[in-house]
Amino acid sequence: QVQLVESGGGLVQAGGSLRLSCAASGRPFSSNVMGWFRQAPGKEREFVAWSGVAWSGINTYYADSVKGRFAISRDNAKNTVYLQMNSLKPEDTAVYYCAAASQTYGSSVAYTRKNNYDYWGQGTQVTVSS
């Protein structure tokens, strides 16, 4: 029922910027948490960032490797989540995946775990050249 489609990937030089989009259909926002993960060749899929809507407002959480460089945002009216990537490094090269969680967990760290997401997009390639 839930479908996620990423877009915006491409080739960029180190130090450049790129903005990824994730368009959702169905009801992925029912859990109020959407996340971004990435996977480089030969490596495990790793957490990048998540965004959730709580009673106190919009919460965000970032992996240490991207904190200060990446920014996650969302437009609930459009069922779309974005990932603004600045100061890109070659180490950021990976396939980036959008994900949606259908269950509520009691900690921010819980949403850094890929197993706690139920829906995934097909991914979009980001390549950062040196």
C-alpha cells in the first residue's frame, strides 16, 4: 500500500550540494517518522537522518558523519521528505534510500535502526567525485 520514490541523485564534485526528494504514496506518515539511509558498494546500509512529527513539533536526528552538513526536512501536505546535502565528500558516495516506519518507538535511537522501518524506496545514486 505504501510506495516511496526517491529522486535528485546524481554526480557532484566534492564540496558541492545536492537535494534529494522522497515522494510517498499511501500512509507512510501514520508513524510520523521518515528516514534516510545510504549504502555504498560492499557495505551495510547505514543511517543518515530521520524526521518525525511529535506533539512538540518536528524532531530531527542525524548520524554523526553528516551532522552539520546534511539537513532533513518534510512537507506533510505533499507527503514528501527531503535531504539537503552540503559540503559533500567522496565518502558520501552511496545509494540513498528513503524509508518509513509504521510503528512508534520510545527513543530517538530506535529510528536509526534499519530494521525498525517497514517501507523502503528503490534508492537514488549519489556520486561525489574528488
